[in-house]
Amino acid sequence: MIEARHLRVLRAVSRTGSFSAAARELGCTQPAVSQQMKALELSVGTPLIVRVGREMRLTEAGEALTRHATGILAGLTAAEEEVAAIAGLRAGRVRLASFPSGSSTLVPAAVAAMRAAHPGTQVSLEEAEPPESVEMLRSGDCEIALAFRYLDMPGGEGEWDDLVVRPLLTDRLVGLVPASHPLAQAAPRGHAVGVGDLADEQWIAGCPRCRRHLVAVCENAGFTPRIDFATDDYPAVAGLVGAGLGVAMLPELALESVRPKGVTIVEVEPVVRREIVALTLPDLEPVPAVHAMLDRLAEAAGPLRSLSGAVAS
């Protein structure tokens, strides 16, 4: 096997013309240079240097290897510098995949903090709901996936066992009803609305996972919801409710970036929560840029835990 240190010695001998001069250039002893040259010749299986009088001359094989050594060592130096830059967070890349309410609340503050602390790193974002975002992570299309799961839904245990899970916060779901709805009067008095009280309403549902969860919650309350509209665009959900076209349940985190008009937010019973986490692969978690981005996401989640009903996970 050809080692980089042997190539550096060969290049020094080629430049200086002797073992002693190469030793002075490299800051080592003449016997050390001689030993490394013998080891290199043993590796390639042919002489690389011959002595002509008092001079050392390269053989044809030595000249060929020296030509390649320049490019090899230059490439190795460049690689070492790039890796050092990534390790020192002077460079690096993190690709995020996040569901929409995470993109509008957690991600902006986290990316801004990352850019301020480590301006050489590149952070990109693609929106995807779980489980799509989790599959993107597993397939190598991102380094971090923001995901959520409903704590009252069975079957979620073990779905992330192969991943590193960084808990961020737990988010409560609330009801949205038109401001003119009779149940809107319960909100100012601090009364919670039972899910069963909405059995006869038309519903606006969210993403596929949220839709399945809504159906399960309603069926546990004794009815199957009539879903007339389905959209994962939270402002659209609020707009449809505000227009009197139905009722909905949304996470409080989603309402942080929505300014609903004509809508009253009510607490619902039973209380429903979702766990929000940042996920990465075990091999990626020690990568400096990935680790730093996970820390920034955790920091960004801190202020959001002060939302009514939101708690640290």
C-alpha cells in the first residue's frame, strides 16, 4: 500500500537530489528518509531511485510516481482542509424536511441562529408531512426531519426506533368554530367543548395523518365526522371556518402563523396532544453541522413551549 507520507518523502528527494537534503526539508533524519524510501519501493515492487555518483536520480517508475504524487498530495491536502472546515463548522450542509407549521414557527428562528453562529454552513428546507419526511431521512434526501405523532394514537411506539429522536415540544389541539356559532360563546367563559358536541357539524380536515387522527377522535366520541373539505394549508382551514363552512381542530403551533378572521378558538375535550421531534440518523448525529442544527431547533422550541397547553416533551 502506498502511503501519503512515503509520497511526500519521494517528492522531497526528487526536488533536493539527496536523502540528507530531503531530510532537512522534511525536518527528520537521513536514516528516516532512507527507510521510508525503501518501504515505498517495497510497496510498488520496483526501484524508484538510483545513485549515480553522489547524486540520486529517479528511475522511470520513480518519475511516473512523482508526477502522480503531486496531484495525489494536493488532493489530499484539499480534502483535509475541507474536512477540517466542516468539523470546525466553517463549512457544511444541513438539509431539513419539515411539516408546514414547523416550517413557519420552529425553522425560521433555528436557521437564523445557525447562520449567525456558523455563517459558513448551508441550510436548506423542503416541506413534507410525516411519514414522508421520515422516509426522506432514511433514504438520504435530508439530514434532519421534523415530525410529529399523536400521543393518543396507538401504533406509534417503535416507529422511530432506528433514529435519533430529539424531543422539541408537545402541542395541544384546539377547536376552531365560526365566530357566529353557538358554541363560540363557550370560549370566553373558559368552558371546553366536547368533541361529541360537534357531531352534527361539517368538518375541515388537514393532512392525511391529521385526517386519520380526526376520524379516530370523533369515532371515539361516538360519531363519524362529515369531512367536506381537506387541506394541509392552515390559513385555508381558518378561512373556511371563518366563512361558516365547517369546524376544525388544529394544533396551537399552527395558529402561531395564522391570523384567523371570523373564527373563535375553543378548548376541546378530551384533550388531544401531539409530540413534535427532530429526527436524524445515528451516523449523522455526530456530524458537527447536524448536531449544531439540532441544538438550534431545541432552542427555538423553548419560547413556543409557553403557548397555552404546550409543554416540554
